[in-house]
Amino acid sequence: MNERDSEAVAAQLMAKGYGVAPDESQADVILLNTCSVRDSAEQKALNKMDSLAGQVRKHRPDTLLGFMGCMAQSRGEELIDQLPDVDLVLGTQKIHRAGQYLDDLFAGRRERVVDTDAEKGSEAAIREHLPETKNNSAGITAFVSIMQGCNQFCTFCIVPYTRGRERCRNIEDIVAECRGLVDDGVKEVTLLGQIVNSYGKREIESKDGKSAFVQLIEAVHEINGLERIRFTSPHPKGYGKDLVESYGRLPKLVENAHLPVQSGSDRMLKLMHRGYTRDRFVELVNQLRAVRSGIGVGTDIIVGFPGETEEDFEHTLSLCKQVKFDNAFLFKYSKRRDTPAASMPDQLPEELIEERHAHLMEVTDEIRQRKLQDYIGRRMEVLVEGYSRRNTERLEGRTRCNKIVIFEGGDRFIGQVLEVEIESATKTTLYGNPAIINLN
Ligand code: SAH
Ligand code: SF4
């Protein structure tokens, strides 16, 4: 989501005549987009800004420095007290105002801007995209923000405080943005939201048993020239029957689901306020796998939530072994201020969290690698996104189930859907050979 917000700000500024600087030392404006989900991300952004401020003061005193994103929202004015060289602090509902505020600052109309107010309609303001570039996935795949905020208030999470309550865009608006992207050559869209599958739950009525989210997917599915639809991040509780059964009838909806489970222990899930049980989660994964075999299932897990016992942790290990996630992002619990979990008893010592994190990583890595090996010898449908970031002599694309595939090939394949025969696999990536068949 942050990546998408950064893109929208860059596109907004380019439309005003700004250009992208080759590096920080030549930039007239440096905006840091910040994440507050974990403390380490905040510290990294603060250190980065401190070092930028030092360089700017010495070499380019007219350069404007700004923070945007969740930390800008939650800390506001406090950031300027801490780092007085900062000129702009832009809250999460204000990023569409970046250009206007920078104009004010450059023209000397204002000396500093801190704006973290809520703004009605801001959920519909993240719509600009950068123009196509052929050497990476920009131009072939695109993110589309369909809503902002979250109402779930998981007890560990700062997002509802930094991004505000859930607000959704309307279906026509989103479809028009997707259509514009496809007209510009985009082949795959990823619909974005904190609980993307609770989109429009309150604002848009169900129709023929179909939730607002399924109505939206169907409308996007109709766009000619669009090959693939993804969405992230769904919440297990947003997977109604209608969404599960969509995987069986909407071919552009790829067989991939990122389903953050957070823990395998019902006791932890309750304390986290996640709204599902382990059994319900497993049932959901089974339902999805039954509707679409080969569906890729990824997850997020928090290790060391307050009060997590050895037994709770064992439940998470056993869930991973049972479900066999294709990909698991593991996070060490990080205390976030003003969240209910921050004042829960039995906060775990760092060493124990480290130890459990390393143990779980070993288990999930092994499962992921074994699953990748199973692809060797199979033909997979790959959307070619551009040249490989690591080796610019080769092409890179993704399977429908979201595996990265690297293979030999030239310019003409970029943006095409090819069948690629998988020949080998490393820890994270598949390598293959394109078959002659072009599936476009
Ligand atoms: N809306 C999404 C995820 C948003 S944050 C969802 O509900 O699934 C992305 C991930 O960061 C979360 O899934 C969680 O695993 C992790 N996370 C959030 N708060 C955290 C915290 N305080 N400490 C550690 N990890 C956290
Ligand atoms: Fe945070 Fe929970 Fe909302 Fe996800 S669903 S953003 S983890 S509060």
C-alpha cells in the first residue's frame, strides 16, 4: 500500500512538471514514505531522515525534506520537534495535497506544513499512476487502491489509528481507473485494501447473493485486455461463500490468496481480536484448494505476542506443517503505542521471540522450498513483467499462483502471457524455458 501511495505522489508531482532525480544528492525534494507497523521501520525512517538532514544542511540547504505515511500521521508535529530540518509532514489522508504544499513551501508562502487531519473523500484521491517503463514490471502490472483504513482493531496493530476508519471508493470509479490502466498496456491489476475483501460491506448492498467485493471483481473482470486480477490483503472473515466460489468461475481471478493467519493458537487469535478460529482458517484454505487446485496460499504470522506460551507457539508450528503455506512472512511482535496489546501482561523477552522466530523460519522455509521443487518439470503460465532485476540479460515474470520465474528471452515477450517449462528452483525462485506457445 505504501508503494502505491509513493507512486501516486511521484505521478502527481511529475504531472506538475517535477522530474525524478537520479539520486538523493541531486534532489530538490526528498519525501520519505513511512510505515509504523513495527518499531524497526520507524527507527529506520528516523535514522534515514537524520542522515539526509545532515547532508542537506551541509551541501544543499534549499532542499525540502518531508515525511509522509503512517509515522507522519501518528507523530505529526513531534517529528519536527525531533528533526527541525523537516519541512513537510503529510498525513495518510493528505497525500494528494503533496504538490500543493510543496508549491507553497518553494514559493515561501509557508515555512512549514504539518497536516494530519482527516479528509472526507481522500480514499478516492490515490489514483495517479506513473507512465510505463519497459525495464521493470511498471506498465504491465499495477496496484489499485480500492479503500482506505481498517475497523478491525486487532489488538497488536497500529493501522486503524494511522489510516483511520474503513472508507471505500465506488465501483464505477475503480473500474474506470482499471480500464485506463489496461488501455495503457497493463495486463494485471492488484486491488488493494487493509481488509480488501470487506470492501463496501456497509455502503454497497449485496446483489443476487454477491457481496460488494465480488460485484467489484466481476466488473473488473469484464475489462477486455485485462489478463489477471489479484487482491491483497484479505482477511479470513471476509471470505464468504460468494468469494470462494468466484475462484471457480472467474478465470482472470488468479489462484493465489494471501491469508494472514497471525497465529495457530485459538487463545492467541482471541487475544489478538482476529475474529476467526484455527479450524475456520483451515476450513477456508481447504475450501479454496477444493475450488481451485494449485492455489498459492501465503500468510503473515506474528511470533511472541504477549502471553504466547510454548504450547501456543507449538500450535503455530503445527498449523504451518498442516497448511503448508507457499510463502510465510514472519514478524517478531513489536509493541505499538496506544494499542491494547502494548499494555497486556506477560510481554515476552526479546531473546525468546528471536528464538521462536528462527525456529518457525526454519520450518516455513523448508516447506516453501519443498513446494517450489514440486514445480520442476511442469509448464506454468507466466505473465512476463520485464527484465530480471538481478540479471538484466534474462526475463522475469510471475505464475498465476505468484511464483517468480526467470528465463531467457527478449523484449518482444514483455507483457505477454507465455507457457514456461520449469527446469530448476532456488530457495525463492523458479527458473525455466519458454515453450513456443504464446497464450495471448
Ligand atoms: N491488514 C492486513 C495486514 C496489515 S499489517 C491484515 O489484517 O492481515 C501487515 C502485517 O504486519 C500483519 O499481517 C501482521 O502480521 C504484521 N504486524 C502488524 N502489527 C504488528 C506488530 N505490532 N508487531 C509485529 N507484526 C505486526
Ligand atoms: Fe491491522 Fe488487523 Fe486491520 Fe489488518 S485487520 S490492518 S492487522 S487491525
